[in-house]
Amino acid sequence: MGLVRWSRFSIVSVSQIFRGIVPEARSYQAFFENGFADLGIHAVFTFVANAHNTSPVSASTFYLDETETQFSINVANDSQDVFLYFTSPAYSWVGVGFGQKMEDSLMLVMYPSENGDNVTVSPRIGSKNAEPTFAPGVELDVLPGTTVNDSMLALKAVCHNCRAFFDVNSTEQPMMYAFGHATRLYSNSRSADLKRHIRYGHFEMDMVGATGSGAIPEKSNVMKGVELQGEMVRDHDRVNLAHAIIGCIALFIIWPLNVLIAGFFKNIRIHIGVTVVIMSFLVVAYALGISTSSQFNRVSPSPSPPTPNTNNHTSPRTTKPPTKSSPF
């Protein structure tokens, strides 16, 4: 009973102290009451602000299950920037282009750096069915988070003048993608030589749905705002294959036979006839070689790429969409 009375006395005494016995007690009481109220309001505002900051970034996403390739784009509505998230297995190179055909289209090509521990991204402009040419006028900045992880290339970047190459008001912007051969390309040069693609395809992307506050799109394995246009196509470089086969037949089969025929039959007419056949094969092989060599910049340099038109950020192309063709 004594402990209970002492406890009650202590509680009442403390209450009286804070209510009037000590002059400063009321200010302390007001401080505790108002202070906790302010902390509560601050916590609510902090929660709302964090919820706003963690809202999903507006973006359209192309995702290819077969290769786990993701290309996401965010068109900033508070600046002229375009934010990109691009990830794919480390083939020799991987590229995405804005348009239905290569000619005059912007292509973003990435491949492993020289040491294989980072990503080299190369903005290029296409020229018909030839190797795309590096475009130094495209202002593309690589952002933190760009890396190579478990043989996957991961690119985070912002482009300051890419809008000149696509229509930000389009819900069906033509796009294309392509993969290089499995042999990797390791280079820090943004103008490194590219071998012809082995697979390619087309899709359409919603640029209106990708418009919002500027930020890097999130990693995703779900297609959003994208419609595939047919299946991925395996490319066959038949001209180069024909060049190799015809040249080998002429040099390693017909030529030795011609020597044997001349030695055993000793018939000049047969020898001349077979020689004419060999020369015909070689002429065809050389012609095919010249034709296929025009695809590469190291043999037949492409003209300088056009400078992006930074004054046009809405609809840079008003012509009728061309027929789909093989990219890169």
C-alpha cells in the first residue's frame, strides 16, 4: 500500500510541476505536444514525397525472351533529353535503330570494351545495306551503372539530341534490332569495324507512352508499349558465301585438274578450254568479292553522317514509311 500511495503521489506531483509549480513547465509541455505533432506532420509529408519519388518511370520497353535483350526508352517532358536502358548478352555487337530501314537512321550499337569490363556504345548512321558509320554529332552520355555483369552488357545513357531521328508524337515508331556474330568484338573505339549481323528484326514502339519525367527506365522482362513486326530473321550472306565457294572451286579443284589434263592428254585445245573456265570462275569470284566488300567502311568508307536537326523535336520524318529491310 505504501508503494502504491508513493506512486500516486509521484505521478500527481510530476503533473502539478508541469502544470504550474515550475513556471517553465508549461512551455515544456507545449513543446512536447507541438513537437510530436510537427514530427507527425513531417513524417506524413516524407512518406508522400518518397511515394512520389518511387513512382514508376514512364517508358516503353522492348524485351526479347530468346536473348534476354531489353531496350527501354524514356522521353523526358521536362527537357529535350532521351533516357535509355539497354541490356543484352555480349555478342560481338548488339544494336537498336530508329526507323524501318538503315539509310539515314540512327543506330545505337554497343559492344564490350577492350578489357571486357565495361561497355562501348557507338551512335551510328546507316547507309543502305552497308556498315553504319559512327556519328560524332550525336550527343550521347554514358551514365553510372553501365557495366558488364555475368556476360551481359548493361547500358544506362542519356541522349541530348536523339529526338531529331524519331517522332515523339508517334505511338507506332518503327524500330529495328540486330545481333552480330558470336565472336566478340572488344574495343574502346566508337568507330570500330563491325561484321555483318547474323540475326535481325523489327518492332514498333509507343513514344507517347514513354513520355514523362526524365529518368533512366527500370530493368524489366515485360514488353510494354511495343509490338513485334514478325519474327527474328536469321541473316544469310549469300554473296560472300558464293564468292568463297566459286573462288575455291577455281583455285583448288579446276586449276589442279587443268594441270593434270595438260600433262596426261597433252591436248592444247582441252587445256585452253579449261583455262577459260578457270578465268571465268575467277572473274565471277572477284566481282562478288568487290560487291561484298562495299558493305564495310574499312574498304569503302561511307560519306559523313548527317548532323542531327536539333530544331525539330517532334516529327522529323513526314515521308511515307519505306519497305522493311535488313538493318546493319
